[in-house]
Amino acid sequence: MSRGGIRCVALVIGVVFLFMLGAGCAKLATEEDLKNLEKQKQAALSAEEKVEQLKREKAELEQIKAEKELELQEVLAEKAQIREELGLPPEEEPVEEAGEPAPEAEGTLAEPGSAEAESAEEAVEQQPEEIINPEMLQEQESTGEIAPEEGGSE
């Protein structure tokens, strides 16, 4: 090594020594600093516990979601089988946008003259004309909404 290289190494060692010496003379932490440090440590531990709890909860919810999706597929398969047994055409599956649920088809009417409309008419014809709930009937009679029946059970 040359004299210039030795001087450079000696200078670097001297600077490092001075930094180490200066660090040894730094003030010590106060009680307040130690209390704050302990609070930060507890907050960090609490946050880590919360993260773990939320991860477990997320895993449980994802498991429930998977089970419900499987249940939904089974119900849809059963529905398709029943439609097939009734001779109804297969239902078109609605297209879902990314992250958005498909619009519900409830409340839509079948085309007049279609097989679905005819089967719905037959189902209505087979139902009794009026289903009477005795409790509701008594409540309506007591409030005066309807007149009491002649020879009723009262």
C-alpha cells in the first residue's frame, strides 16, 4: 500500500473513532422517554394482535362465503332440475359485471301464451281462492276493519 492509501485508512479509522467517542457521551433516556417507548411498544403489540384477529376473521368469512357459494350452486342445480321436470325452458343466467351482483328477475312477467305463463295460470287455478288467517281475521274484527261473521267462534 502506498503512503496516501495508509493515510486515507488512518483518517477513516480516526473519524470512526471520534463518532464512537461522541456517541458514548450522549445523554441517557429520561423516565418520560422510557414511558413513551413502553406505550409505543404496547400500541404496536396491540395493533399486531388486532391484525392477527382480523386475519382469522377474514379466513372464517371466506370459508363461510365458499360454503354459501357451494350451497347456492346446489340450489341452482336443483332449480334447473325442477324446471326440466316441469318441462320449462332453462333459465338464462344473468351476466354479472365485475364486483356487481346480477339484477334480480323478480317481478317480471312471462310472455302471454308462453309455457311459463300457462303453467303459472294452472298453478293459480289450483290454489284456493282465499287463504284465511284466523288471527288476522280476529284482529280485523276487533279493530272494526271488517264486520264479525254471523255465528262465528266468538
